[in-house]
Amino acid sequence: MDNENICNEPCPIVRSLALFGDTWSILILRDAHAGLTRFDQFRKSLGIAPTILTRRLAALTDEGLLEKRRYSEHPPREEYVLTAAGRDFLPVLFMIGEWGRQHRGGGKLVRFLDAEMGTEIKAVAVDEVTGARIGTRPIRTVMPDDSST
């Protein structure tokens, strides 16, 4: 499947994976949510090659998940901050983490706590309309040109 076909694909999962299907991009967003903003911070945290990091940051910026902001004029330096779309990715990160805890756990794992309550966060996906946990009820996929709803 080429890039043009992916962008025209009616499935939002396919369109999203075209951008997030890369481990580095997801880890950069994880670190951005943890407060990292600068190139060297990402490089040190991830142990990623500078060329790969440059490409991933550019892609996340081009796709509107991060934006560059100048923090130094001399020498010119920029940082990367989350946009609204980037902030909207946090629940996805938590769902990936919850899946990993359940199916790839073992040993000591990082815990995420609610900063105000001090309680551990346990992510669940809930359908806003029915209130049911996603995965507990049958689903049906409807293609855009399908007249049935």
C-alpha cells in the first residue's frame, strides 16, 4: 500500500498508522507528554540517532502533532511542543500502555499516577454513546458508501 492510497483509505486506523506506525514517533510523543521539548532531551531519553530523530520530529511537525518554537536567538535553537492534536494522543498512549501491562508485562514497570489524587491511572476505552467498555459488545464496520447505519 503506497502513501497516496493510505491517505485516501476510509479507515481512520490505517490513516493513523501511516503516521504512528513507527515506534520512534510514538516514543517521541510519549516523551513530549512527559515534558521533553528539546532535541537533545529526546535524543538522550530515547538513545535515537540524530538523523532519525530529525526526520521523526519533522514528520510530527508536518502532521500537526508538534510545533516548533524558538527558545534561543543566539545561537538559533528551537523546541518542540505538543499541539492540540498531539495532546489528544495521550489517551492512545495510555491505552497502548495498558495493553502492554496486560499482555507484555512482567517485572517492574513504570507506573502512571494522577498528579492530584496520587492514584494509579488505569486506562479503559469507553464508548461515549453507550457507556460500555469497548470490546465488551459486538461491533459492526460501516464503509462510507454503505447506506445502512
